[in-house]
Amino acid sequence: MAQKPGKVYLIGAGPGDPGLMTLKGLECLRQADVVVYDYLANPAFLEEAPAAEKVYVGKRKGLHHHPQEKINELLIEHARQGKVVARLKGGDPFVFGRGGEEALELVEAGIDFEVVPGVTSAVAAAAYAGIPMTHRDHTTTLGFITGHEDPAKKLSRLDWEKLSTSMGTLVFYMGMANLENICEQLVAHGRDPQTPVAVVRWATTPRQETLVGDLSNIVRKVRGEGFKPPALIFIGEVVGLRKSLRWFDNRPLFGKRVLVTRTAAQAGVFGSLLQAAGAEPIACPVIEIIPPKSYAELDAALQQLTEIDVLILTSVNAVEAFFQRLSTFGLDVRALFGTQVAVVGPKTAEALQQHGLRPDVMADDYRAEGVISKLKERGV
Ligand SMILES: C[S@@+](CC[C@H](N)C(=O)[O-])C[C@H]1O[C@@H](n2cnc3c(N)ncnc32)[C@H](O)[C@@H]1O
């Protein structure tokens, strides 16, 4: 039988916040037999393709794990074996991501491919730093530029004369090592030294940091703070809008890492609340809900529920465990006909209502003792 042809998806994984990958990107990733991923693609995405083989080909300045030719070969080799390959790249594959080079190699090798765009880091960093890259009162032009030119090149390919004054907002990718030269060239070619500059590192992640200055002092500030890549450099009047539009890194818990000790099953909701307040939740469950050593007592009670006057449920876990056990006897909520149900608080009540039952009694103070007082009030 002829082998099914392989395929390569060049997928933009976005800038870091896992919520910023497209639905199509996720869909392609989930189909993958092999995931080939980069330094800047959030590793959390690997969980979306649990059975796939994972190949890290991260590149960092001075630390080239895999030369580009090797990556190209890898993609072609796997696709030729009939595999679906997800090539996960930070940001967008076609913006300073060498996605164009990889796609050309695939064309040459006759491999089927698709390109799934991603949110490029400049767009995302601007949004998360509160810097609208264009604004009618400030600028209508915008340029994305590489700040990392090949050091072997004697002459810069950047036309500083035109760049400096022809565009309102300039965004440099990979420019940190070259920041001094960038600022000098822009000023030397006519840009006002007081032009605002923002440097944004690890944009959209809990590690995001932003430094603001102008063309005359940003180098000093970056050195003073020991500000490191990956970072983007925003240059232009729009940077000033951050003062009013900052929303991400000034949330009350931003920069805080919070251990969540709840059970793994319940950590998610709490984690989302923490995230919304800017914190980075770290799941560290110290509680595990396990079945009892013996169900004898519970089973005996379940078999004579009609004799039981009051059922007290003290937690969401208790609700789930109760109904799970009840169902093992082929029973459901109807078995509680005639029994009063008391709960400790609104969350337990909510869980109960998921099973179609309203509580008769709820504690005022959300404590087990409160349930007892309430029951006493009712003369139980
Ligand atoms: C090789 S380029 C890849 C760009 C990527 N294809 C994109 O569309 O964002 C790497 C550069 O992107 C920028 N970058 C990527 N992710 C970033 C992030 N989360 N925060 C700040 N800069 C980032 C940095 O300038 C970094 O040096």
C-alpha cells in the first residue's frame, strides 16, 4: 500500500501567552505526529499533542542548537515518512521567523505544507504594554525592522536616512545587542533625541517588563537595569500613550507567583481568578481526594435513604462523591425524596443544583457548625 503523504504546518505560536495562538493553529497542532518547536514558542503547547514526538530546535543568540539547514532537513525527513509535522514558531512564522526559508525548502522538496499565521510579538507586546502602534493624533505610519543584522556585513542594509524620518513608529525586533547603534543612527539621521522609546521584554507573559525612556537615554537605562532579550524596541510618540493605556502589568497581583494548593481538579478555577488579577498561578496540590478505605457505612446509609431525615453535604467534593456512589446502586436524585438536604455554602449548593436538587438548608456563615445551628432553628 502506498504511504500517505506527509504534511508540514508552519504554525505561529504567538508571543508567549498561550491564549494568543489561533484556533486553526491549535487544530493543526493536535493532528501532529511530530512537533518541531522553538525557544520562543510556549512549551505549554506541547501538551496539546501528547502522543506526538517532540523535537526542540531552539535557537538563542550564541547558542545554536540546530542550524537552519538541519531544521529544514528534519521537516522534510519526517514529512517523507508520511507524518504530519507541526513546526511551531514563536510569533508569526513569516515575520522575522525564517518561515519563508523553511517554506521554500518544502516547495523544493515537493512537500505539502500550510502556513498558519500567529500573533507577531510586536503586535502583542504593543497591546500588552499599552502602546497603540498607530494613532491618528500621533502617526499613521509604522515599520517593523530587524535590529539584528548579520555582524559579518560591513555595510548596514538598513537605509537609516529614510528609516529615521519617513515613519512615525518604528519597532525593532532582535535589537537589544544593537540598541546603542540603533539610537545613534536614528539621531544622526534626523530623529529628535527626545523621541520616546519603550523596550518590552518577555511580552504577554507573567515576566513581562517594560522600560521607557527616549533616544538619548534608553541605552543608559537598559544597561542600568541589566535589561535582557528577548525584547522589542518601540520608538515614536505613541510610546507616550502607555501612561494612560497601561493595563496588563499594573494589575494588583502582576509579577506575583502564587502556589495553589487545592486539588488538581479544583485548581483551575482558582488559577483563572488569580490570572485575571495578574498573578502566575503554580499548581501545587497538597490535597488529594481519594476513596474511603471502606464504603460499608455509606453503602448501608444509601440503601435506606428513605429512613434518613437530613443529608448534610459539607463540600463540592462531598456532593460529587455522594452522587457517584449513589449511581453505583443504579439510583439517582429521586432516591432523596423526602430527605432534607443541607449544605455548607453557596458553592456546595451550586454543585448540588448541577444534579437537579435545591438545598433545603444552607449555613449563614458557610461553616459546618452553621449548618447545625440552622437545623436546630428548624427544630431538626
Ligand atoms: C527570531 S525573532 C522571531 C519573531 C517572531 N517570528 C514573531 O513574529 O514575533 C525573535 C525576536 O522576536 C522578539 N520577540 C519574540 N517574542 C517576544 C516576546 N514575548 N517579548 C518580547 N520580544 C519578543 C524579540 O525581539 C526576539 O529577539
